[in-house]
Amino acid sequence: MPTQSLRVATYNIHGCVGTDRCFDPTRVRRVIDRLEADLIALQEVETYHHGRDVLAPYQDTDAWYVISGPTLRREQGHYGNALITRLPVQDYRLIDLSVEKREARSAIHAALRHNDTVIEVLATHLGLKPYERRQQVRRLIQAMSESDFHADITLLMGDFNEWFLWGRPLRWLRAHFGVPSAVPRSFPSRFPLFSLDQMWVSPPARLSDVRAERGGMAREASDHLPLIAQLHYGDQP
């Protein structure tokens, strides 16, 4: 099969509250649409029963599949992760990454199909404390190692909240995936200094052109910039 590619993205949308402190899901949707991605992992997603949230337009069209991964359920709506994709969803599950006495965390673990290729995707938002992230990364690696999705490509992405580039969680991920091609700075959005948002792929050569999107309204729509990349499949790029 000739090499083909998909555009993938991860974006912490900060509950649709921008750097101007305004709640504006329409602005966030414009940033997402501008990415022109086939697969997008979202973090800090607020969903409201009255429908004024970022996921509603994608749920109301046949062009997208939406997987919600709430970590906090409330009467007026939920909060957590989401995966929106143009690719058919073959299977999915939620992985509980919660650590006692800390904010509930999870990962969406999905198998997507594109032509004859099965893409395993894990979309997550890790904890703020180092000991949380150590436990969470171990659980993610275990889930990938025990996966029954029989995937051709595995993609892990999200907000890793990892400030320490040589901390144990990133060392473990490098040991599992190999060295990533690039880790752009994405936080804070106005003056990016830290690479909190990341993508990991196996095989690592399947990912290219990784960058933080700074154009349009991305600097104002959230305190994180979206991260986008090209994911290749078929013959080795």
C-alpha cells in the first residue's frame, strides 16, 4: 500500500474559557475547524445539557464520530476528555487513571479503522502531581501492552502536564515508543514555554511535521495551543 497520511491533533480547550477569561465555545470550534484534522483529542471539555458546548455540532452531524470520556459528572453537565474523529470507531473503552485523593482522570482507548489500517488511539489528560503521573503512565503502558485491538499503529496523545523533561514518566514513554520526532512548546498559549501537550506513536517514524498551531484565534481561545501532526500509514515513510 502506498504511504497515506492523516492529520491528527490534541488540544486542551480549558473549558472554552480563553485567555481573555471569556467563555466562548464558538471560538474554540473555529480553532478546531481551522486545524482540518481527521482525529482530535480534546481535554478539559465541558458539556452542558442545554447544548451550549463545543461537542454539540460534531455530535449532530454524520461527518464525525464523537467519544466522550467524562471524569466528572454533574447535574448540569459533564467534564473531561473527548475524541472526535472522521474515522469509523471499531471499538473503545475508558481507562480509569484516578489516583486516591486527587482529581479524577481517565483515558479514552479506541480502535479506529482507516481503509485496512487499524489505529489504536489513547487520549488523556494526566494529573498535576509527579506521583500521579508516574502511576498513570504505568497504567497506560500496561493498557497498550495488553491491548486486544491488533492495531497497525498506536497513537498516545493529550495533555501530559509533565514539566520535567527527564522525569520518570517521559523516560518510560521513550522506552516504550522510542524518541519522539518533536515536542513543540504549547503552554501558555500567548508565550509558549513548556511542552505539556504531546504525541507518542509506535512506530515513531509514522509521525511527522509536529507543530503547535499559533495562527488564527489559537492564542486567545485557550491557555494551551493545539498540537497537530501528520500520521502516516501504509509503506514506511
